[in-house]
Amino acid sequence: MTEAAELLRNTNLPISEVAARVGYEDAAYFSTLFRRLSTQTPSEYRDSVRSKLFTP
């Protein structure tokens, strides 16, 4: 999931593409696992890390 977090943080790839690149064919299953490990969905994670990066 570290690689997935990096892709979410540094790219604009769709969640389904991030899931595929880290070995999950089912994006919904990937999202479920990501949430269990990080307490945020992939989209929420992406939004939160980007808002921290771009806040003046």
C-alpha cells in the first residue's frame, strides 16, 4: 500500500489505474483494503495529502 499511497499523492491516475498498478484487478476491493489500512478511502487520502501540499 505504500506504493499505492505514493501514486495517489504524486499522480492524477484514476483509482482503478492505481489499483491495477499495485496488483489489484478489482478497484472496489483495493479501496476497501486501503481504507482498512489507512482509515481513508483512496480519494479521501489523495484529497487530504494534496490539500496539505498546496495550502499557503
